[in-house]
Amino acid sequence: MGLFKRIGDIISANLGEMAEQFEDPEKMLNQAVREMDESIREATQETAKTLANEKKLAKELAHNESEVKQWQSRAEKAVEAGDDDLARRALARKQEHDQLAVAIRDQHAAAAEASRTLRHQLDAMKAKLSEAKRNLGTLSARKKAADVRKKV
């Protein structure tokens, strides 16, 4: 069993070495740059969706907080008018909106953190892409210089 594994490892190593000799580093780097561009495009879309979700949650939160204030005001007016039943119903509605606001506040905080993280990751991806493009330019220049030296 050990002998077959060793023979398989040797064959794999030799095939890998042969494949590396035929691979063009410039083409490989071009492919990597294309893949990075696609990843950045997808990450940009995801970041945009997350930001939109964050803004939507912020609007919902503001709406519910406004509703809390309105129902509080209505309850106070009902107490002043002496209508305790109406005041209780207004306070119940206020409490509903208060609970919704607490839940939405938590969701908004999570969405804000997610969008911040995605933006940082997107920035890092763009920096890596810029570095890869610089390396591609350097590699292309070296290859051209080597080709010229070969001809000379």
C-alpha cells in the first residue's frame, strides 16, 4: 500500500511540475484579476443591498418612535379629558409600537454592523485588485523585456 502511494505522489509531483512549465503566469494573473473583478461586482451588490436594508430599518424605526410619541400624547389628552378607557387603549398601542421599536432598533444595529463590515471587506478587495493589476503590469513589462533579450 505504501509503495503505491509513494508512486502516486511522485507521478503527481512530476505532472504538477510539467503543468507549471506550460502555464503562462501573465495569463494566470489576468484570470485572477477577472475573477477578482467579478467578486468585487458581487460584493458591491451585496453591500448595496445591506445599505438599503439598513436605511429601510432606520425609516421603520423612526416611524415607530414617532408613533410611540403620538400614542403617548393621545393617552395624556384622554386622561386630561377624563376618558380612562381611551387612555388605556392609547397606552396599549404605545406599548405595541415601543416593543416594535426595540426589535427594529436591534435589527438596525445588526444591519449597520453588517454594512460596515461589508464596506471594509469591499475596500480590502479593491486594494488587492489594484495590487494585482500593478503586478500584472510589472509582469507584462518583464516578459516583454525578456522577449526582447531573447531576440537580441
